[in-house]
Amino acid sequence: MEYNFCNNKDMIHNGQTKKTNMNKRTRSVLLWILSVILMGGFAIYQRMTGPTYPLSGSIELHGSEVDYHFPRSQDSDKDAIVELETTDSQMHGTFHYRRYRSHDKWASKPMEWLDGKLTAIIPQQPPAGKVMYKIDLEKDGKIMKITEEPVIIRFKGSVPDYVLIPHIFFMFFAMVFSIRTGIEALVRGKYTYQYTIATVVLFFAGG
């Protein structure tokens, strides 16, 4: 009977150990999932509020709706295209632009109808070159500015895919690990140091 009693105690102890290990694994998986979700949320927020995200919206002038799409980033080997979508052919647009932080005078040119859109083209600039621009709409003698402040577009050098893809891959995982490291530190986990080292390595590889 004593032998059976000891076996029962061992079985209970082993069962509790397995349950504890399972809870730890489940908790770890949930924390990793939370880290991925938070990283995705931060990335979307940064993308949508960053200075290179296109400025889009719509306005109404004399009963005609105009949808606009203003780019704020462009490869330096291409012209930038600014478009206004409207079905009203009586709508006219004037495009004003000049180099950012320069002593240039504002240059102006009428926007052209192209494929059913009012279009203006910003000539390509060298890498890191910036151009500020604004648009006035006119219909039946009424003029409206689309934006109160000029829009700034930055031209950037083209990055080959074999450089860009690894960069995105490593930075993605570096962000996930950095969030997971922070969570591990908050819950006083035992892997904070290991996760910190992994985060530093991933940021170094991606950056």
C-alpha cells in the first residue's frame, strides 16, 4: 500500500509539473502573438502618420466633388504625378511649386486633363531633394485652395530589392523582439537578457 501511495504522489506531482509547463508555454505563445499584433499596429500607425505617406481626401466646389492624391515620396529616377479625380470637365486647376527651403520663386502651370483626371507632373529631383507644392481649383470664377499649407515631397534614391527585402525582414523581427523584450521585463521573466541580445542583433542586421 505504501508503494502505491508513493506512486500516486509522483503521478500527481508529474501532472502538476506538466500542467505548469503547459501554462508557461501557452503564456509565452500568447505574449508572442501580442507582440506581433502590437508591432503591426505601430507599423500601420507610423506608416499612416509619417511624413512620406500620401495625403488624400476630397473636397467640394460648386457642387462638384474632387478627390485628390498628393504623393509625399518618390524615387529620384522618376517624375512624381499629382492627380485630382473629378467628373466635372469645367473644373480647372493651377499647380504651384518650388524647391523646398530655397530662394526660388513660386512657379505655376495649369493642370492638364489626362485619362479623366486633372494632372500635374513634378520633374524628378536628385536624392534627398524636396519640392513643395500647392493647388488652386477654379470653377465659375470661384477659386479654392485644396490645402492651407504646401505639401512637401521628398525624392529618394532607388534601393535594390536584394537590399530592401532583407532590411524589411530583419527590422520586422527586430520590432517584434523589442516589444517582446519589453513585455518580458515588465512581467519579470527570465529571458529578458536573451531577448535583449536577439533584439540588438536583429536591429544591427536590419539597420
